[in-house]
Amino acid sequence: MRVSIHELRKMKVNKEKILALTAYDYPTAKIVDACGVPVILVGDSLGMVVLGHESTIPVTLDDMLHHCQAVARGAKRAIIVGDMPFGTYHTDAKQALGNAIRLVQEGGVTAVKLEGGLVVREQVERIVAAGIPVMGHIGLTPQYVHQLGGYKVQGKTRSAAERLMADALALEEAGCFAIVLECIPSTLAREVSAALSIPTIGIGAGPYCDGQIQVLGDILGLSDYVPKHAKQYVKLPEIIKQAVTLYAQEVAQGTFPPEA
Ligand code: KIV
């Protein structure tokens, strides 16, 4: 049985931390799902982590559909959240709903995520009204990188913190089932988490969120740039290099493949 958004709410009530990770393809989705991670995000970080772009801006809906389909084939238990890429929901609620439907119907995801607070309120309401669960995303919103002037911590001044709190409350009221808080002070993340009845999922927002999300490539050591908030649990490139080197040696020596 797939995890439901209601179980996440129960986890918040029971003070059980919610674990979330990104995945972008069939094999990693299968592994992450087998580990029992309840939320898998097919993030538009895909652009940087997998496609080699400099930001998430070039990621298209077709890119997302392609990768959501692969993740959906691999993950049978987790809630799969598909990111709505830049430019696919800002025009109006109708555009947002049309593209959210494509992610669910063609991409096979359970829910969608979009960036922004009050500004996307109508879009969230319209998508939720169609029966599609929506995850919000506020704080450092990478699709706004040019306006933010880089990947900087948000909500540091009193007025910025008040705006962020208003955004969080608006997203909850609009029907989001959870909200990602990215790169904000941990004290603010604690206040927002306490003010909301839906779970907050933090990344670079300290330990007081109801759950945590990381980019899979960051924890595996695959990303070119590792953000300060990430922890490398393994250096996968070194393991891959060892295997490739061994394979190359054995082919050169004639010990692989064996005659049989
Ligand atoms: O695209 C992504 O991976 C994300 C996470 C960083 C939350 O939005």
C-alpha cells in the first residue's frame, strides 16, 4: 500500500520525523523506496544533479514527465511528489491545473510541488480542488534564483520572517498537505512548524521541522557542489571509479570475461 498524505499528518501529531529524499530514475527510486522512505521527490534539482544544467530554470515539463515515469516504475510504496518546473504554473490557475494533471496522469506521481507562497495561492486551491495533493515550497526557492541574487538563506530580517510566516499560513489554508522550508533560520522554521497543522519538511532549515529532505546526489557525494546543509554519507564516485578500474584491468588482462 502506498503511504498517504494523511499518514504524514499523523506522523506530525505523533512527533515522528518524516523522511524525504529526491530520486530521478528507476534504480535509485527502487532503492530509496526499499529503505522505507515515505516521501520521494522527483525534484527539478534534476536539472543540476542529473542533466548538468547550472540551475533548475531550464528543466521542462517533458523532462519532469520522463523522470517521474521512471521513478513511478521503481517506487511502489512512497508518496511520489513531482516538481512543477519553472514556467509551468505561474501564468494562472488553469495552466497550473493542466500541468499538474499531466504530472499525475502521465508521470504517475501522487502529488505535485510548486514554489512560492501567497503568489501561488490560487494555483494551489485549483489543483487541490481537482483532487491532486500539493506540497508547498518557501524560503530559498531555487526557481527565483535570479531575483534572489543567488542561493542565499531567506527570512533573516523580521519583515522577511513575517512574510514567510504569512506565506506558510496561506499555503496551509489553500490546501497544501506539507510545505518544504528551504534555507531559513532554524528558529523561524521552529515557529512556522508550530504554527501549522500540516507537516514542514526542512532542507537547510535546522532540526525543528517535522521532517527533513535532502537531494540524493548530495548525500551520495555525486553532486559537483555540496551545499553547506548537506552531509555526504558516502563518496559514491570513488566506489564507481574502483569498479570501473577493476573492470578495465580485468578486460586488459584477459581475466574478464571468463571462458565459460
Ligand atoms: O528540487 C528539489 O530537489 C527540491 C528540494 C531541494 C526540496 O526542491
